[in-house]
Amino acid sequence: MGQTTSKHQRKPLNSQNPEALLQPNPSPPLPEGFRWIDGRGFKDEGNPVYLLPNDGTEYERLNEQHFQLRLPCTYCQRIEKWNQGSRCWLWIRHLVCLDAALTVHHGGPALAKIFKHIYAALRLRGVNILYVSSMDPILESIGLEIVNHTYASTALGWGPNVELGNKLKANCEKGFIAFGPNITNALGMSREEYDKLVEDAVGEFGDKLKPYSNWDIYITRKPSSTEA
């Protein structure tokens, strides 16, 4: 009785500047030694040749990828000592190294273009990612004996294991996005142009083109004369 609705009305959080309520939230604070680029965290003094971010989103993507790649790799399925976030594992007194040259076979023009940009940005930093397929001399130079050099193929967005194919497709999309800040800066692309290229490239994954990627697998061990 005698009450008015005005007593129950809530004032805006910033009544003097209501437009501030429409502004996006600022990026969360980062630890000292990190900086934000296009919403992703990078180390100020990180590895100068490394194009990917150093943030929680990228950490999760890499761990998802490592788990996913164990399935098509016969050797990896039998590995007991598997280190999270690593592509080298111990298997019955052997060291298994798994990596890819960032190539996709049977892709369309958008996939070819985005990988061309990734290669170009890496070359600007002195990295030849295609060298992954010919690492035998490097492994031998550090005292390892090559027992076998083979590969495993992974279908992207399709395949006999559709669930795995879709997870690898999603992981590739996250990887393309993660490369974005450094690729656009290195090659002078607009973010809008790059985002459209990512959208088109991801659209080429699946049953229509049946793209796939090969992962090099090196099975190595210490030479017999040096084993304990």
C-alpha cells in the first residue's frame, strides 16, 4: 500500500555511461611475459620460429590431437609410457616419434591455399615443415638406430571411423584459427580474408573430396652395442 514501482527499479550498472554496457569485455589478464594478439596469448620471449599461441586453448587442442593420433597409429596403441603433450613415446625399449609435414591430400583449392600460407609464414622464420618426412639422418646423428620409418593416414571429416574423422576435422579447424594471428601479420592479410579462407578450407573436409593426412612414424632405438 502506497508503494510505487520506482522503488523496485534497478539502475544501470553504469548510469552515467550506458554505452559502456555495450562494449565487449576486455581480454582477461595474462601472466607477466605474455601478450594478447587477436585474442590469443603469446609469450613475449617465446621460440621465434613457433607460430602457434601459448595459451590454454592451444594446450587443449594439442592434447586432443595427441590422443586422437594414437588410434590410427598401430605402434602408438601399444605404448604404455605416453607423455601428455608429446609426440615421442617409449615402447618396449624403443622410442616412437610421430609428426606430420602439415600436408593434406585430395583437398580442394581452399585447403591448398591455406597450407600454402602456412608454409610461407614458416619459411619466413626459417622452418621447412616438409623436412619431417626425411628426419632419418637427424635421428641417426643423435645416436639412434632407425628400426622402421612408416606412416599412418588419417581421414579428415570422413572415413571408416567417422567419429574420429570429425574430431580430426575439428582439430584442424582449431589449428587454422590458432595460426591466424601470426599468418595475417606475416603475410599482410586482413583477418576477415583469413577467416573466410578458414571457413572455405574446413568446408572441403568430408565425404565429397575425402581429404586425408599422412603422419610419419619413426621407430628408433639405441644401437645394440650401446644398450645397457
